[in-house]
Amino acid sequence: MADQLIEVVESADNVATALRDIEAGETVTVLVDEAERTIEMHDDVEFGHKLALEPLSAGETVTKYGTSIGDASTAIEAGEWVHVHNVESNYGRGDLADQNQSQAVQE
């Protein structure tokens, strides 16, 4: 049964948000649309942080809310903590945004 405290917003997302603390070595089941994914956690992930749902290559787009939030700066395995140590953020950066990304509001 899927853990209701690990949230995937859009089916295209390759990360989920932990709504509870998750420990390395724990096996979690995440609901993506109607399908369940079982993931062995490699890292501790604190409440409110992201975990990888699938392996990501260095340079691959990290997607949350159906939108690019950055690019993997290193290879990331499913079950790893996804944060500033392994993602180069482009979220809100108009200079890095393309047609599929959020652009910073300029006044």
C-alpha cells in the first residue's frame, strides 16, 4: 500500500516530496497516478525535502509539479535525497528558463 506521506504531484515528476522523515534503508511505496512504485531509500530525507523516484543522469532535468526545477549536477539514484548538493536549480531563474519552465516575474 502506498505511503500517503510521500507526495507526487504530477505523473511526469521524477521526484516526490516527503511529508514525514524517511530513513536510509527504509523501503517506501509511492503512488504515481494509479501505479505504485517501491523504492529502497539510499539517504535520509527530512520532512519537506525531495527524493528521487527514478535514476537521473548528470544534466538530466529534475521535474516537480510537472515543471523543471533544475538539472541534476551529478548522477542521482532512485531513493536518494534530491537537494542543492546534487541539483543546479533553475526555478525562478528567467535566464535559465525555457518554454517549459517558470520565469521570474520582472517588474
